Amino acid sequence: MSGSTAPAIELAGVTKRFGDVQALAGVDLQVEPGTVYGLLGPNGAGKTTAVRVLTTIIRPDAGRAEVLGLDVTTHPERVRASIGLAGQYAAVDEQLTGRENLRLVGQLCHQPRAEVVRRADELLERFSLTDAGDRPLKTFSGGMRRRLDLAASLVHRPPVLFLVEPTTGLDPRSRQDLWDLIRELVADGTTLLLTTQYLEEADQLADRIAVIDHGAVIADGTAAELKAQMGATVLEVAFADVATAHSALETVAGVAPGAEVDGIAVRAPVDDGARRAMDVLRALDGAGIDVAGLTIREPSLDDVFLKLTGRRAEEDLDPDAPAVADPRPTADVAAQGGSR
Amino acid sequence: MTTTATGHVAAEARPEAAEVADGSKLAWAARDTAALVKRNLLHYTRVPQLLVFTFVQPIMFVLLFRYVFGGTIQIPNVAYVDYLMPGIFGQIVVFGATSTAIGLAEDMGSGIIERFRSLPMVRLSVLAGRTGADFVRNTGVVVVMLIVGVAVGFRPKGGAIAIAAACLLVLAFAFALSWIMALVGLKVANAEAAQAVAFPMLFPLTFASAAFVPVNSMPGWLQVFAAHQPVTVVVNAARGLMLGPEVAADLERYGVFNTSTTGYVLQSVAWIVAILAVFVPLAVRQFNRS
């Protein structure tokens, strides 16, 4: 790829409506070649709809969507030859073996027969699936399945890769393995757009992050920039009940500006967690308010959301949704859940 | 948002991906379809229940009608087993057509069609691969059922060419039905719903037909439907061809047939062409839309 400054992926004012649901309400984003871009948001925010537009699966109602300078609506075939799609809902065939799945994708990418065979073996080895390659996928563990899914998206060596919630539902160990694999891919110069519900995942993998909500980008920047907005750490003080939390808010906010009530807790973004915690406890003790619990932690997507939108991301977040949750692209289903 | 130069970074990154001439596109469509036919057929080797549904069920119908009900059904001048077997072929392919709906609905539900849509393949091969696989499966079932038929006493006298022609006619009808069921599968998008929609459509077509009993044994109001619906037409065409012109003439004389074998064959071809002409475009439109 040339060292051109044109973005590898670009959305400009893209809208998409399914029935009553405005899935995308004018999304703008640009991904530089060879970088990783994280699209962060809760379920239903529009992340997946944005990916479906960019991967030519659905057409946008308005706006411009380009991959490698090619408009997805006017050159869908050329776009498809340059992209790979993997993740939560781009499924593989349960009944076929790992090798058969990869060969099928190779054939459908119009590779020569010898290349189809060679590439499948190569990918099985690279993704540590050689031993399992001749077993049907239904015998695979969740982590193996995701690895094969990722391998399937790489068969035709696409320069641009889309990963939809690549590690949702995986155990921590498998998640770490998959992250390592993704980092290797990126080191090869692949441009990657990934969607996730986890700030940690975006933080681990992405050069830039866009936070998306109700079909629009509400913040974007590097992970460091987003965290700087949040403060380095989050201080969370729990109380006996909601009423106590509300009565304690003023006291906490006096020491830690930006504090907000969340259920029975008050939380505040702070720069210096330990010192600020002592200040807060001292102030609460002075005010005669009992504290039920105290936590100092890294900011989460939830904190970003509370900060940016004033409401919790978890309201419609469903990390336990089945791995293939409702991708059915019929009009009526898409209307309810277009961006699972 | 910064506005960058409108350079086209890697439009040339994969030259083979450039839009291709129509001729090679057709060749790719054939290759993609073949790859997906193979994929769909592999499922039969992995899911034994599919094989049971495909082969055991029609054999049970043969045994049921040959040995349980058959004794009470009298056809003038024709052994019931000879009357029955062409009807069984019709019943197999009509019931079997549900598998097109179920297969497509499952693929839609699992998300694998989303992956196919993101690949540089010819998209409509997804539909052709499914109906093609069902055509291959139906061919296998028809051959097996011919053998089963002979084993239970089926002795067609129409000659090899006419029997082969009858099988082809039944298979062509099955292929047309597959496209109706493809539309059903794409619309409902889950396997249970596909079955729930397909079965009430196919059940009366199969049983209110000439497949198992002569239409002229039914009450008059039912004959109006049964005599003209496509399963009767196709089954009687296959029956006339397989059993030979003498038997066909007898059947016509006794009112079991209401036209000649040729008449049934022509009507069958008309039905097949009409179904394909309506439902292939509808299924393709539904696939592109969803």
C-alpha cells in the first residue's frame, strides 16, 4: 500500500433507518491505513450497523461510505475483495470441519485450487488449530471457534479487516489469546476496525477509539485522550441505600468534582485515587455519613458513558447474548435489532 | 473531522478483484454454486437425522400404503403397488421441498449468510447452491425409492426411457418447488417457523391429490381442486410414463385419468415453468432485500 494520506475506511454523514429505529444518525469517522480503530458502545448503539454498511451487507440510506477509496454502494464487489469480516455474528459452518470451512471460503474468494488447500493449512497452523482442523466445528470450544472465525476472514489476505465484538463471551484466557493474534495481524499492516462493548478491549488494541451512541459518534480520540477526560481512575463510594447516596453527593463532590450518583453509589473521576479516597472518607466521616464500600479502579465503558451521556451503558447492554444473536437480515428482524 | 485528499489508496491492491466480464462472472457463479452444493450435501454426512428424514420417511410411506392401506384401495386393471409408486415419488419431493426452506432459514439465522455476503463471491450462488443441493439429494432419493419399489413388487412397463423421463419430470417439479420454499425460508428466517409455514401448504397438496388414491374416488367439491393441482398433474404424468400407454389408456377409460399421458406431461411442464417464472425472481428479490 502506498503511503498516501487518504483514509482506509471512511464514513461521512451515513444514516440508516430500520422501520422506527434510526440505527445510524449521521456517522462520521476516518481510519488511517495500517491503524486499529475501536468502535465502542453498548448494544443497539449502531456499531454493527456501521460495519454492515462498510462490508456491503446493507446499503446506507444517505451519506458516503468508502473502503480504500472505493464507494461501498457503487463498487461493492471490489470492496468485498479487499475486506475480511469476523466476529460475533459472521458465522462459520458448525457441521463442517475447520479445514472445510477455510477451503470453502477460499473457493468462494475464487482462489486457485492449490492455493485454497495451501492457505487453509497455513491458517490452521498459524491459529494453532492444526490438530482440530479435521473435526466438525460443533466440537470446538468458544475460543477455538473465534480463532477459526478470524482465520476465515483472512483467507484472501484482505488489507482491511472488520471484527465485530471479537471476544464477547470468551473467558479471560481465550480473550488474551485472541488479542495476541489480533496484534500480530496489525503488525502485518492490516487496517482494522473493531467494535466492542469493552473499554479495556479498545484500550488494549486500538490506536483510536470512537464512542458511539444512538447511531452517532459522541466522542473520539486515542485511548489516552478518552481516559484523560475520565480521569486516570474512578473512585466509587457505596452507601446503605439510594437516599444516603443522594445526601452524600454534595460532600463527595466537594472533594472530588464531577461526582455523580449511580444507584446506591457515588462515583467520581479522579487523578490521584488513593489520596482522593482518603479525602473523601475524611469528608464523609466529618459529615457523619456511613460508608458501605469503597472502590478505586480503572475507568470502564460504563464510566465513559455516564460521563458522556449522563446515563449508564448497561441499560441495554447484554454481554450474555448468544454468540449468534439475531443477525437474521430479514426486514422485520433487522427493524428491531439491526445492530446487534 | 479532517478532510483528506481523495487519493484512492489501494484500489489497485487486488487487481483480480476488479469488476469482471460477464462471461467469467458466469463461470464464477457456477464455481461458487458448486462449492455451496458440496457444502450443503456435506451436512447430510454430518447430521444423521437429515438422512433419516430423507430416506426412512418415504420408505415408511411405501410400506404403509403398500401393506396397510393398500389392500382396501382398488384401481381397475392396475395393481395398487404400480399405482402407488409414482405417487410416492411425488410425495417424497413435495415433503422434501421443506428442506430448502429449513436449510436457508438456518443459514440466515446462524449468520453464515452474512459472511457469504461479505465475500467476493457471486451472491445468488447462495440460493442456487441450496436448490442445487436439494436437486442432487432428490435424485438420490428417487433412485433409492425406485429400488425399494421394485423390492415391494413395483413392475412398471413403460420402458427405461419413459421411466427416466418420468423421474426427470418429478425432479424438475421438485426443483421448482424448491424455489417456492426458498422464498419461505428467506421470509421466516428460522427453521421451526419454516417448517410451520411449509407443512400446512404441502400437506393438502400431497394428500388431496392423485398420489395415493384416484381423484374420482373423492367427493365432487374436492375433485375440483384435486384434479387440477400440480401434484396430481405431475404424479399422473409420471404414472402414465412409467406404467406405459396401455395402462394409461385403461386409467383414462375408467376415469382415473382425466386426460392422456401427453396431456399430463404438457400440463406438468406448464406448471414447472410457471412456478419457476414467478418464484425465482421473488426469491432473488427477497434475498437481495434482506
